Amino acid sequence: MEGVATIEYVVGDITEQEVDVIVNAANSSLLGGGGVDGAIHRKGGPDILAECRALRAGHYGGGLKTGQAVATTAGRLRARWVVHTVGPVWSATEDRSALLADCHHNALRLAAELGAGSIAFPAISTGIYRWPVEDAARIAREATKNAPVDLVRFVLFDQRTYEAFARP
Ligand code: APR
């Protein structure tokens, strides 16, 4: 992937972002959850879940695998698409970093295929999936270098996560 994306870091709520793609930190069921996932479905409305259900009824009958990404409508959000990706659950005994990088690479590739110019990422895996924030930030920053879009915005929910991501 080649590009010269501008990378931004902001403290905020990802569901408020006005970008082409909002990335959801989903789970393999694609049928909703807490955290970012819950917020996206709450604010985006039922059309997102309807498309997720259709995906599960079709090509994604077994669910979405960790590290993979799939797009749906963004419903009532101020975005054109939600790209759902499944981050790895943190493990102290197994290095799953490549899967966390895959989430970013696959979301970016899908965004570019859709013709998106801008994309907002949350801090994937750092909530319910317990990935240490500094390490997740390092992986996410590395994986979004040379992104094939114009703008990558990391939307961090609290100051501590923001500082981990925005630190030079
Ligand atoms: N905007 C931006 N960031 C948010 C928001 C929001 N509205 N809500 C939560 N966050 C932050 C969390 O504080 C955390 O830093 O997003 C990061 C990721 O947290 P989670 O949403 O818990 O995602 P993850 O750790 O990848 O766990 C995924 O949680 O919601 C379920 O269905 C989802 O089972 C899956 C799991």
C-alpha cells in the first residue's frame, strides 16, 4: 500500500466523525457489542445491523475472522461506510501483533477500494479486548504509514490513550 496520508490524533467520540469511513472495533459475530461497537449501532441506527445480518446470512456465515474487515452502510452516522474489523484479544503468552496490524491494513485497503478519502480509527483492541495501549498505539501507527487514503484520523476516547497514540 502506498500513499501520503495525513495522520491526525484527536480525543473524541468516533460516532461524531465526519469522514468517509468509520472503523468499528467489532467482534466476529458482527451483531453488535459494547464499547465502540455499541456506540456505532446505537447512533447509526438499525440499517447497519440489518446489513451485518445479511452478511452473516451470506458470505460470512461463520462470522468475520480476526484481522479481517468488511463494509456496511453507515446508517445515520456522518460517514458513508462503516468498516467492521475484529481486533485480537490481548494475550500475554502469544504474540498476536500481526493480527492487530492486519485490522488496520485490511480496513485501509477496503476503504481505498470503496473510493474513500478519509477514515477514522478507534484504538482497536484496547478496551474490552485489553491490549496495552502503548503497544497498540505503536502497532496502529506503524500499520497506517503510507495509507492509501488522504486522511487517517485516530479518535481516542480519553487523554491517556490520546497521549499514547500522539506521542512522536
Ligand atoms: N469513540 C471512540 N473510542 C471509543 C468509544 C467511542 N464512542 N467507545 C469506546 N472507545 C474506546 C475504548 O475506550 C477503547 O480505548 O475504544 C477503544 C476500543 O474499545 P472497545 O470498543 O472495547 O473495543 P475492543 O477492545 O476492540 O473490544 C472489542 O468489544 O464492543 C465489543 O463487540 C465488540 O466484542 C467486541 C469487543
